Amino acid sequence: MMPDQSYLIYSQVSKLFSKIWSQGGLTASDRQRLMFALLKTSLCEEELSTIDRILHAVRRGWLQIID
């Protein structure tokens, strides 16, 4: 049985969240993945909340933008 697409996207968003927090910032690749998730897919509340937490952490200086 194939898992539905929304679960796969959520899994990717949550894995990306963990990766970003463990490295202390967002790389260009991370930013592209977040943009893709926001623009190309329909996200549920949990996914949007996860992305909001990442952006909030950047605004507060808890996460850095890594080039």
C-alpha cells in the first residue's frame, strides 16, 4: 500500500525541521525545499505550523541563514 502524499510531505517537513535545528540554521537548499513545499503542495495545519516555527526562530535570531 502506498502512503498518501500529504503524509510524505509532512514527513519531509518534519525531517527538514530537525535538520535545520540540529545545524543551527537554514542553507540555500533548505530554503528551496521550504519554498517548494509552500508553493507546490497543499499543506495541513501541522506542516504550516512547523514552517512558521522555523521562520519565527530565524526572526528571533535562534536560527541563522547559512550561505
